[in-house]
Amino acid sequence: MVPDGSGPVIKKLRESKDLERCSLPGETVPHILARIGDSSSSPSPTKAATAAEVGQGSRASLRAQAGALYRKNATYQRRNICSNVCLLSAPIFFCLMLLAVQIAINKLLLTGADFECGCQCTKCCYNNDRNNCTAVDYGTCQYDCLERNSSNCGVRYSTPQQSVFCAIPHTSSWPAVLQTPAPEDRAAPYKP
């Protein structure tokens, strides 16, 4: 039974694009209206079989499904371009911010001889007396250092605070050291 098209719902459906969205491939507008008009009554077995046959034969291929999914995702990403730009630029922004903080701390707070690796003192003078100066071969100058050899720096010429900033090119290779007590101080072995 094809409805005459006088109902308000059917008029709205004809005017809107919803008919095209809910139709099966190969269906025409009168067939869709007939299907909508007959939805209140019980469907006949021949109609159900016809719909099942149409449903089985209209499966899309994997390529068509993948293409549709790609187009859907591309449209979604195009709509949300602002959030995509924010997602991509946020890590770059925070890395640049950390770099700026590191440079500011290094330039403003960590300046001076206490925050550099210690270098060999070539003129260690007692009470700034230039006549009473010696070169330091090992350790730091206990008095006033007037000249330093900037090409000979390392942990051995540094104070404990300066040694943190020294590079260690060859670390000492000690074997693993286990601090075990002397045999006479050890507990007796377990004997059940």
C-alpha cells in the first residue's frame, strides 16, 4: 500500500534529506514511502524476505569501508583543526619553555667560580703578596689565587662544591665491594 502523501510526517520526509539517508541501494521514493506507511501494520513474509535479500547483497567491500572511514576521519580532523594545532604545538612550547628556564638559571644563578669546575692555581699568594706566591700541583689554593690555568681543570683542583660541575672522562672501575664483617664478628651458621 503506497500512501497518498497527505500526512504531515510524509510531507516532511519528502522535503527533507532523511529519505535519502535511510534508503537502501536501488530504492525509489515511492518504495520508501510504502515501507514507512506499512510500518504500523505487520510486515508480510515476502517483504521480509525481500529486505533480507537486499541486505545480504548490499555489503560494501573492505576498500569501500576503508575509504568511507578515511573520509569520515579526515572530515572530523578538518573540523577540529584548532585542537590538532594545540596538540602538536604544546610539546614544542613546553620544551622551549624548559630551555628558557635552564638558560636563565645558568646565566643568573649559577655564575661564578663556585659553580664551575676548579682549575689549577698557578699563583697562590699569601695575603695577596706577589712576592710570596707558589703554584699548586694538587688541591685548591688555601690563600688568594691570582692566576689560574684554564686548560688544566678537574676534580683534583676543585673544592667539594665545585667538583659536582666537573666532567669525569674516565671513572674509576672498582669491582663491587661487599662490606662483610670480619669472620669472628659473623653470626654462627644456621644448623637445624
